[in-house]
Amino acid sequence: MKFALSINMERFSPEASMQDAMSQMLALARVADEGGFETLWTAEHHTIECTISPNPFQTLTWLAQHTDRIRLGTATLVAPYWSPIRLAGEAALCDHLTGGRLEFGIARGAYQYEFDRMAGGMPQQEGVAYMKELVPAVQKLWAGDYAHDGQYWQFPLATSVPKPLQNPHPRIWVAARDPGTFDWAVGIGASILSTPLSAPVAEIGVLAEKFRKACADHPERPRPKFMMQRRSCVYERSQDWEQIVRYSVDYGRYFENLMQNIGTVTNGFPEAVPFETVANRGNYDPRAIRDNLVFGTPDEVIPKLEVYEAAGVDQFCLGLSYNLPFELQMKTLRLFIDEVMPHFAARGRDAAKPRFAAAGA
């Protein structure tokens, strides 16, 4: 199992500077690159300061100038905000500007607050239909001349300019939790991005079974990659868990505001809504969060990650953008690189060793 990092530039108050948000993201990206992380993922969001990324292609192009090896992914582009021609061209140019390191991740979208401003107020659940029309059109534009007459977009013969650097194109990843989305994504040859959110550990197996079924139902397709993301924090002392969980709980109240559109946003800063307004309050139990998310000392985190490995996850992604202080984000990366990743690297080396039937054979 390989490891990835999900980070965004974020501000939670006007006193936090944009310059600090940029420099902190860059510092984390450099450490992840030097430490052997496979991919860095960043999101697309608009009008909200807690995720500053109106065009992730710009962010990834910038990070590419300061890193050497790490893959650079969009997790995720929001399908209804794009047109096929624009998306094909911008992604392909980003692939060139990053030296062929682009990973193309896309989703239906999530925050209803954002959909009210970016997509004419349509329910965010309807974004999946846009994604299912958009992605195949982008694939065809990358391949050559293509005319499109769909439900949401129509255009005469056109092509992507430029074409991607990677041949035939960057790996496509689709964010999925619904079985239908798993099936559609695997059917078009895409890999899967998924997350158990804050659900119990059993949800890992539920998502893995959806992935296995989609693969089994599409034997004509090679097995794609499977990534899962959870909020993560690695610390040195077990007793520090309560402080870390508090950051996750507080961030969840901002998330619920934007997801359900149940609070106010002032000059780009969402308020943390009261717990009484949160529909799934059971997910905010502190001990459940500690146990379900990838929080713990290195010795506590390793067995949690082995559950993902056993479920067939190819890439586990540490989610660090939840108003976790920069010092704790950096501490997490350092501990993860020094004390967690070597455990899985050694397992990989052992698995690759030739096996002999008997001594002296």
C-alpha cells in the first residue's frame, strides 16, 4: 500500500494571512515529496476561505515547480462547474506544466452552499449526471476531434489543445461512495477515490466490497487503483488524542454548515453551526472519532492502516486539512515518514522476495 496526502490552503479567520496559507502548504508538499509520498491531492472549491482553491490546476502547477517526484492530483474537480472543452484543455496543459505528474480526480460536488452560487442552486446530488456526461467527453477530446450533443453540453467538432503529455492521458479518478458510481467509474476505466468519512471502521469493508463488485462486473477492464482518505494525525503520546479530536469535531461544524447550507458565511468564512442543528450527531462522539479516524501514535496508527491494506486499498491518503495547526500537520508528516511508512515498505519488500519450497532447493 502506498501513501498520499490531501491538503489545501485554508484560513479560518481574517487574522490568518494568505501568505501563511501558501507557505504552509508549500512546506508540507516539499516534506511529502522528499519523504516518499506517492501523490499530493488538492480540492476545488469556491467562495469559502477554509478551502482556497478556485482552480486546483493552478495550485498543482505551482507545487510542481517546487517538488521533484510526487504525483499531483485534483481531489476533486467539481463536474457541474466545467465545460468539456475547457476542462480537457486546462487539464492537459497542467499535465505538461507538471512534467506529466497530473492525476485527474473528479466528483459530482458536495457543498450545497457552493452549488447555490456556482450551479444555479441545483441540488448537489444531481451533479453525478453532469459528471457522467463530462468525463467521457473529456476522454474523447483528449483523443482527437470530437463533436458532442448531450443533455448538458453541445458543441461541433473540436479537440483538446494541448493534448496531455501522458499517453494516452492522465489517470482518471472518480470520487465514489454510491454503488452506481463505483460501477460507472470502473466501467469507463477510471480508478476510485473514496472515504469512509467519520463512519466506523466497518465502513472500510463496505466500500471495499463495492469496489470488488464493480471490478467483478467489468472483467473487460483491467483492475483500476483504489484510494481511501481519512482525516489523520500522528502524535507521540497517546494521551494527546482529546486535543486532536477537538479539532476534527470543530471542523465538522463548518463542514455541516456548507454541506447542508444551514448556517451563515461572512466574507468567505463559514460559522461553526451548533451541534443541535447537525443531523448525524452520533458521528461526533469523541471516542468514536479517535477510534474511527487515523489518529494515534505510530504504534496505534499502523494497525489501523493495516485494515485498509487488507481491504485492498492501493493508496491511503492522509487528510490533514481540517484546521489542524500547521505544527501538528508537520509533526504528523515527520512521524509518518520516519515511523509508519518504513513498516509498510518493509512488508512490500518481503512480499517481493522469491519463495523456495525447501531449504537448499
